[in-house]
Amino acid sequence: MGRSRLLRTIAIFFLAAAQFASAQAKSKASETAKPAPRLKVGDIAPDFTLKTMNSDGLKDVSLHDYKGKKSVVLAFYVFAFTGG
């Protein structure tokens, strides 16, 4: 009787662990789901201003500063250069 009880306990433990792992995987999948983009290809980007550090120190840079002058490529690196 003691051995069968131990085997049932182990089986319940593994089933609970598998269920927990499945729930964690589903949770991570929902966290990584991408939201619908607000801008589409060809849309005009809204104006914005960022603070940037260059050789002259801290400087404000706005998108409208480049209108009609240059092409602009925006790249976002989530948690880049941070401890997160």
C-alpha cells in the first residue's frame, strides 16, 4: 500500500509540473504576441523629439529636422544597454 501511494504522489507531482509548464508556455506566448501596428507602410510618421548624446553633449533631435533632407531609419532595441 505504501509503494502505490508513493507512485500516485509522484505521478500527481509530474502531472502538476507538466500543467504548470504548459501554463507558463501559454503565458509567454501571449506576452510575445505583437499588437496591431498603428502605422502602415507608406504612412507619414508622426513628428517626435528625442534626446540624444553626441560629441557635443545632450541634444534634442526631431524628425521634422530631416524632412525633405534625408532618409530616416528608426531602430528600436528593447532593453538595449540596460540591466533589464
